[in-house]
Amino acid sequence: MTDLLRVLARKAELRARAGLRRELRPRSAGDTLIDLAGNDYLGLAVHPAVIDAAVQTLRGYGLGATGSRLVRGTTDLHERLEAALADWMGADFALVYSSGYLANLGAIRGLALPGTRIVIDEFAHASLLDGVRLSGMESRTYRHADAADADRILGECSRAGDGRLLLITESVFSVDGDLADLAELHRVARAHRAVLLVDDAHGLGVIGPRGAGGVVGAGIAGEPDVVVTATLSKALGGAGGVIAGASGLRQHLVDTGRTFIFDTALPPATAAGVAAALELARSADGGARRDILAARRSRLTGLFGAVTDGGVFPIPAESAEAALAWANACHERGVAVGCFRPPSTPDHISRLRLTLNAGVSEADFELALQTIQETR
């Protein structure tokens, strides 16, 4: 064994002792676990219309896109999906990527021109933090969900003569499900002539009118100084990511965006399935599914006390080991729950993270709640 492998093995041993080891748990097509761990908020990943759209496209277009978006990877299905996303999200354009992670990297790299100073929420998702690091620009963090602190830091940057400013937040934060005050953050950003970048991954499909997300809900969609990213793998039940914003940004991303240019495009069947899911999400059926999520949020608040507005519900645990044991006990009794431990938790508090799923039956949801309480 090389010195490097010995060091890695030792680090893995230390993580295991601290309750921080990660394990893969493959599932099969016949999986019977009650799913409160995945991000299929509206239950659309298994909707017949979504599956039919993907299957029909597989037969016509084949398995993969076979190339990057600028070579042979762009199909008419990608362009239809982008048009539908732009309309839903209230943007001039939408550009689809193969993952939400790459969309975030691409958005930050595209917006952070030389001399840009970045100000980002301290609890922002890892993909946003990675994008900031990879941009090479100087950055500062503001206190979580604190628009006044963001205002203070942006003011300091302005007075220091920093040229371009970029303010970054999530709409619904991925660990605890709390909301950013997007209208106030936009006011702050505009006061300092900053661009506001919002990751709406956990908002799109779940909050806002017709599920159009937090940016639409805050009334700032379509503003020239607002850029939105999202994943297509959560409420829409598929895969991929999107950047949406004012028309002037699109060509810049197409011409210069490395995560767009050098990555194989989203498979056509996935684009078709996501488009079908989008139509359901913005329809009356999607509204009924969001009503189910709202009722279940209230039920969870009554039992565990936390208040959230999205599809994420946290239940703190005493330690990483306790959270892992709790999640494993739920799994053994047929309930899948998220187990979040450092470094996935920015506040270093381990917790169960429940993600609501409108596709789970009421009986199964109640059984899951009983299991979570009995194994605590």
C-alpha cells in the first residue's frame, strides 16, 4: 500500500469512529421502503405520463444525447423544455444542463467576471460554495438568511472600490427547509448594484404560484439583475439543471460556459420526461399535490416543533452516531429517512432530514411518523 492509500485508510477509520462514514444502499425496482429521504416532492418520478414520455422518446432518439450541446447533443426536446421552463419561471431564457451542480458552477463562473467580489450565505449548498472557489474571485459570507448582514458586507465592498458584486443565496435551504427573504435580498442587491443569484432547487415545483418557485413567489422573476438556477431532479422527478434569467446572459453562457460546452447533454428521454413532469407540476394536479405537502408539513410541526415552508423537515439528533442509529432503525422497519451529518450540515448539528413526498399514501405517511417516533 502506498503512503497515500495508508493516509486515506486512516482518515476513513477516523470518520467511521466519529459516525461520519457514508454507505451506499442500492434499491431495486421492487423497493418497498416508505420514502421520506428522496427529493421526489410531488411523486412525479413514477407518474405514468412522465414514464410514457420518456419511454416513447427512448425509442425515437436512443439512450443518450451522444454529444455536447454544441455538437450533436441539442435536440428539439431540449429546446421545448427550455421554453417551458422559461415560461414557468418568468425568465427571458432557460438553459438546461446535465445536473444542478453543473448549472450552479456554470452560473457562478459566467457571472463572476474578473474583479467580481462574491457575497454568499454561510449555509449555501456545497455546489454554490464550490462554484465560488472555482471562480477564483474573492468572497465573503454573510450570516445565514440575514439580509441586513448581506447589506452591511455589500456596503463595505462598495466603499472599498470593489467593482462588480454578486450576491448568492438559496430560496429554500436544503438542510432545514427555511426560506430566504428574496424580496429583501433583491432590494439589498439592487441598492449596491449587485446581481442576485438564487438557487431555487428546493423551491421550484414546491412553492410559489403554480409551483413556479421562490423567485416567482417573491415577485422578482424577470428582473434584469436576478439569475436563477434549479435542479430538475427534485420536484420534477428527473435529472438535470437549469439557469434562467435575462436574455443578455444566455449567449454568454453558450459561448463561454465550460460546464455547458464540455459536458455531454442531458439525454433526450430525460428532457421529455421532465417536460411532462413540468406540465403536471404547474397544473391543478400539481396544486393538489402541493396541498398534500402543506398538510403534512403541519402534521410534522405538530409532532416535532420545527416550522418549514418547503418540502424539507429537519429533526435534530444528539450526535452523528445517534442520527445514524436512528436512521438505521427506521430503515430496518421499512422507512427511508435522510441522515445528515457533518460536513453536510453547515451548523455541525446532525439531524434526520425528512423530505415530503406527495406520492406516499396517507396510511404509509402515518406509519412512517409512528416509526420515527418509536425509534427515537
